[in-house]
Amino acid sequence: MSAPSGDGYAEFARVRAAVAAQQYPDRIEYAIVVSGNDGSQARTDRYRARYYSQTGELRVQTITAEEQAHPPHPHGFDFSLSMTVNGGRGGGTETTQTKNLAPSKAIEDLLGVPFLTPVYSFGITPPPKAAGEAAASQSSGLKTIAVVAAPQHDYDVTLLGNESIDGRETEHLGLRPLHDPNRLRLRELWVDPTSKLPRRAVISRNFTVAPEDTVPWRIDFAIVGTSLYVARETALAPLHEAHARFVTNAEVTFDYAPEPGGVPAIALDPGTFRSLTEP
């Protein structure tokens, strides 16, 4: 196993710059597939989603494809949402969706409704600069002669060598957080040596609720068109869910193949149902 050239900090900086430079279409249509073994039963929940990259608006259809094909008849409380979509020359179309909130295993979402964007970077891109910094320097009235920036690293970055993923060579980086380990979740990165875009990552925790945020996850990325997208998120340990449920082999897959017809994805507050959201 050979070691990639350069130092770890410089390599990680190149990865961050490559991810931050990605460009996306204004509207991205995709499906989110949540799968795993619910006890001894294999489960798959499929949700349609739409993401507007310019505004950050995310719309997720909370009714799974499975529920649409086999509508449940619960004995518990139902939540119904009606909305009018005003579009085009044809006027408005009313859409009604019903979501069961009763804790019935037969119709419960496996891990919750996934309110997940397809371009999330898991902390690879650096946080944006404070909005007041530039304004403060301009309002002072003083001429700027030079700007001196002292590097403040979030991680201790180690070059672990070159490894092959699906037959393609990658540079393997190890990351140890120097502060805020719960917020700085990256632990490993596998990077394309030419584009410097990540092919895979391991993070210490995922999402914002237990038990998903208590176990490590492997993240796989893919190039769709010419840009970087999230392809798959895989739990690296079993999940002990509420109501004594035990989910193994949990996986969240993003499907970017076009889906004809169906009900348009709707905008909904993630707090309405148990949901998967990124911090």
C-alpha cells in the first residue's frame, strides 16, 4: 500500500475546495429508499423527493410507494394534508395525502420519513464565513494593507495510503477531530486522486435522533452527470429502535433515475412525523 503525496492538511483542503466548487441544477428529482431487516422481516420504504439547490427548499412525499400500492386501514389516528398546486395553464390540482401515526408495525416507517438532500457534504465543506466580518472591515474606514490568516484545523489528518474501491484507486485519509467530536463527525475519507472528490466516507454518527445518531455510518458518493451526489448511507451497527424494534443492515439509498407519473412531492415540516434529518 503506497502513501499519497503531500501532507494530510493540504490534501483535505483540496477535497474541501473540490466539494465546495460543485454546481447543481436548480431542481433535482430523486427517490430515497430506506431498507433493512426489521427483526426477521426485510423492509423497504421508498419516498419521492425534490430539492431546489438555489433556495435549499426540500420537498418529500411522506407516503411511501408501498403505502400507495397497498393503502393501510389503520385503527389509530390518521393525519391528512390537502394542498392546491397552482401550475401552468391547467389551473390548480388538489392533492390529498394521508399518513398513519399509529405505532403499528405493519405500516410504520422503517426509520422515519427521510428529509434528506442529495448534495449534503457531511461537514466536508468548511462552514461559511461570518456575514459581519467583511462588513466590519469595510465600515472601519481603514485601508487594508494585508490579511494574515492563522490556520485553525478542525481535524488531525493522516494519509493512510492508496486503496481500491470498486476497482478504482483512491487516497485514504484518516481524520481525528481536534475539538467538538460530536459536531465534527468525519473519521475517514476515500478520495479520487485526480478530481479530489470523495468516493466514500465514514462518520461517527448520522442524523439527529437516536439510535441513528449513536452508531457509525459509511457514506458512498457518486458522480451523476458531472456533479457529486450522495449515493448511499449504511449503518455500521444494528439500530435499537423504539417499541423494542431491532433493525439490522439499515441503509438509505438515493435513486436518481427518472420516475414517471405519481403524486408530486409535497413540502412538509419534518417535525410532523418521526423523520431522518441531517444536522
